Amino acid sequence: MAYIDYRSSGRSTIWNTGNPLVMLIILQVLFFILLNFIKSVYTFSELQPEAFNRNIYHWFILPADPMKLLSRPWTIITMQFSELKTIVAISNLIWLWTFGYLVQDLVGSDKVIPIYVYGAFFAGLAFFITSQIAFPNNTSRLFFNGPAAGILALAIAATTLSPSYKFFPMLGGGIPLWIITAIYVVLNGVALASSPLLFVPHLAAALSGFVFIKLLVRGNDGGRWMNDFFSAVANAFTPKKNGTASIRTTSFYQQGKTKAIVKKHGVTQERIDMILDKINQKGYENLTEDEKNILKKASKEGL
């Protein structure tokens, strides 16, 4: 019995629960619902908004006060998911999906969370340092929150890697990615106009996305340790099977003394996906003869 070893394209779908992008969106939604639910309880109890901010919200967002930060270090993580305004939250989810999907499509799903976390972390660090320099006597009133920094890091990362990536290619040749990113940066800048202190943190987030991709192109994956850590945590809470062999092992590989036959195709699914993407962006007529032959071969082999 032969086993045909198909290679995965590495592309996740929205229905795949292991999709890091979907996990990020779910976390954003859960935090939004949780915080607004607690806020509504305070409102119905006729308590002042300051009470909610002091007792609940300030324990999720990043403080500029060094003593407060020492007492709640987890805010460097939770501040990335702490947004209360409905319109802003919906807008963030749309942009997060847009740029997160592009990063996932261009360099793989395992890069989405590292880029997002790096962007938010360095933005938070820049906010903390800038606050100490610009407002040394008023840090107790300054806080940083929201996913905008992480989204900006994803946007710059995707644009650095493929600025000419086309949106809606069927409409006049499509809209280049760099234009979409420019629109997001302008909208983000307008939103930050009322708080100039936030420009430096978002600049740090953009720089982190740029540097991450530049290092990745040179073969240095800054997100590997993070993915290894998440995998180790996940495996620690996953029940181990007591010596049960997988179906693939028992059905397709060695049975008795018979060696398994592994058939490898010369054409991989990943290569086919890349060619289909090129057709989607530039049209079939722009394929090379080699690429056209690969598609013909794939259709005959049933890939």
C-alpha cells in the first residue's frame, strides 16, 4: 500500500481554530465584551465612570507611572486588547483582519502573533520612556491601550515585504498594498492628533514591523522563540496518548517487515498556490512557460 505525501500549503482558513489571526480576533472580541459588560454593570448600578476606570479598566491598560507598572506588569499584554469604543473596536477588527491575512498569506500564519506582539510591546516601551521624559511629574494620569500599535506593525511588515500586492485586481489592475497602508497610516495619524504623545509609540511599532521583516528575509526569524514557547505551553496542557500509534503509522507505514512506499510529487501544493496567486494578481498571460507547464502537470495528477 502506498502513501501519497501531500505537502500543506501552510495557509490557514477562517474556520481553522488553529489560525493565529482568528485567535487574535477572538481575544479582541472577548476582551471588548467583558470590559463593556462590567462597565454596563457599573452604569446600571449608578456608579460614576471614574469608579469603573479606577477599579477595573486601569488594571488592563498600560500605566506610565513606574510604581503602577511594577504592581501590574501583565498590562503590557492586556493593554493590546483593551478597547471600549464600539466604532473603534469594529474598525480595528477590520484592519487587523486585512493586514493580518496579508502577513499570513505572504510569510505564514506563525508570523502574525510575533509581529503583532512585538509591535505592541515596543510601542508600550516607547510610551513609557517618552512619558518619563515629556511628563515626569504627571505620569500617574497617563495610560496606553488598544490594538492599533500591533495592527500598524502588521501593516508595515506586509508592505515592506510586498508593497505592490494588489487588492481587487479585477478592477483596473487593482490597488497596491502601499496605498492601503498609507490610508491606514493617515487615518491613524488623524486619530492620534489629539494625543501627540502617542506618535512616538506608534512610530516604534511601525519600525518593529519593518525590522522584523528585514531580519526574516536575511534568515533570522525573530518569532521562532515565541512560537516555541506557545507550543510548549499548549503541549503542557494537552493529554498525552498512552502509546497509541497514529492511523497514518498503522495503516500506511511499516506493517510487519514490509517497508512503506512513499510517493512524492514533483509539483507541490505550495508551488501551485503561488502560481494561482500570480494569476489572480497579474493574469494567466503573465505566467512563464514553466509555470504553465506546472499547472498542466498538476491538473493531470489531480492536485
